[in-house]
Amino acid sequence: MERMLIEDIFKGPDVYIWDPISGQAQIPDTRNFRIAISLDGNDISFERFKPNLAGTTYQNTLVIAVPKKGTTVKSTGLIEMAKRLCAGEKIWSEEKDLPAGFNEIMLDEKRNLIERLQEKYGRVLKFAGDATFPKAISKATREDIINAVKPDVDNVKSTILQIAQNTGEKGIRVDLLQDDFYVKRESPTITDQGIITAALKELCKDREIKLTSQSGVDYFGDRNVTIADSMFVYHKDFVKEPPSPEPGLWMPPREQVGIESEEGGVIAPPTVEHIKTVTVPPMGAISATAKPELIDKIDREINADDVLKEVDLSISGGLESDDLDNLGLPRIKVIETGSMHSIRLILKTEMDKRDLVAFLRGLKTPKRATFEIQMEVVRG
């Protein structure tokens, strides 16, 4: 019965059973849009689903297909139908001489069970903060579920503007902005990543946001821009544009100032750049209960051109020291303390924000871990 729900009814990638009749649910914690099928439609409160969500990161990429109100798939009649079908499939696979009409009977049994299961399902749940938000579906199909929960582009644009406004003049990198959608249950549920790309392009074209590439190229009002995860997004309120000259105002050409050479030319005086370097020793500790949250906080508080020294990272969880073998970073001192499986990493190499974020993304950490990071920052 559970196999039919996955393979014949809600068929497609990333479809799972939320509450299997036997065993535990096996639902991977990923960015992919996922459908979990519940066998019971009697209780759709958030409290029912909260324990299985605890400790997972991508809580906003998961929706729950549930039976119609007051119904359950665990009824005796459906279970008996499924048992007869399983017994028939076993006979079909083991016996060579089957009675006439056996295959037709098996197909009818399977068709009847599929129809009965399809009749049971009529709702999909989206998590919204600490609540469940049920939406009706006319048919028990993957397509109907996607159509019920997918946001329109204006809703996504509004959320992007709010995120960019909250990050202020520092902006936010595109991949971290995407994490806000995938992690936070208050955000629209993204069924196709392309809708975020489309929203970013429209906002850039309408001069609602500025996009800055990793190489420092700005896009503000551009119609055709290729969105990359490494780009930064800035709300228009924090975009400074050069002042335009007043119409009709004539400015005389600037005279050359310098030392006259023997050939009669002018040698420009050397330019002196005044560089102010500020050391922040060490900055306040940054704490987080999940790795995406830690990366997001680092991205908001550290500037792109800051030089980071003596990065001191503490992780409480089940991380093993041999997880670091393949990271390729020199001079890492690993100190294990106590029975809490705490790990402390002191990174002796100088790095910038991009290097630190890349290190954290590649670091293997348990699902349930707390993080604290402290460092010395040289700010130019």
C-alpha cells in the first residue's frame, strides 16, 4: 500500500511516507522539494509533526499529503486489499502454471486499491511558522500538490525585498538568500528554484535591488543578467548612485596640474593613497544552532575585504576529528574536550570571508549541533 502511494499515486522524485505502518520514516534533509505522505488525516496540528522536524535544517522544502478530514488509510478494508494483492504478486512471481484469468484478476485488484487510495487523499499541508496550513487538492497527484503550494513570483519578490532590506548595506549573497526560503517556514515554499532566479531578474530590471558579481560588476536596472550563487543582493534603499549633472550646466575642462618637463609636457604629480586599517581584536563571538544560520550570520557581520585571523570555532555535537582529513587546510589544531563530543578548531591561516564560508560549507557536522566562532578581524 505504501509502495503504491509512492510509485503509482504521488509518483515522482523525493516522495516518502511520513508515518509508515512499520519502522521509522526515512526522509532525507535536503534543499529539494519533498512530499511526505501521511497515512492518517485525523490530526493535522503542528504538534504532531514537530518532533520529526526537530534537528532538521531544510524545513521549508517539505509538504505533507494527508487524507481527507476524519479519514485514514490504515483502515482494515484497505489493509486486507493490500494483503491480497501482495499474496497474488508472490504467487505470480513463484508459480509458472497460473489459472486462466489470474493476471486480469491481479490487475483489477491493483486498480481498485489505487482508486480507493486516491479517493482518500484531498489535502496538502504547508508549515507556516509553528502552524500547519492545509490546502485542498482536487486529485491525489504530485502535480496537484505542486500547484496547491507553489508561490507566485510576486510573493517571492516581496520576500526577497524584505530579506534584502533586513540585511542593510552589507547585502546578502544569493545562495544564503535562497537558504532563507529553504530553511525558514515563514517563507514561501519553493517547488522550483527557477522562480527565485526569475524574481531576482525582475527586481534587478525594475531597479528594486542591485546585484553585484564576485568580480565587482554591478547590475542595477539591467534586463539581462545571469544569476550566480556568489552574487550579492542589495536593497535599493542602500544603493548609492553617482549624482547626474544638471541639464544645461556647462563645466569648463580641468587644467593639467603638475611639473613641466623639458619637452614642454606636463608630468602629473604622484598620487598618494591613504589606507586606513582597523584591527578588531577579537570580535564578539557568533553563536548558532545550525550551520546555515552560522554562515548567514558570518555573511552579515563580516565584510568581503576583511582579513580574518585566529579563527576559533567550537562545535558541540558528534563530529569526529577524522572528518577533517580531506579538507586540505594546513596548521589546524584539533582539541577534543569532555564527554559532550565538543570539537574546537583553531585556524592559523589568514583567510577572507569567502574562504571561511567555503570551509564551513565543506565541514562535516552532525544534524544536531551548536556552533560558536570568534576571530580577529583586520578591516581596511
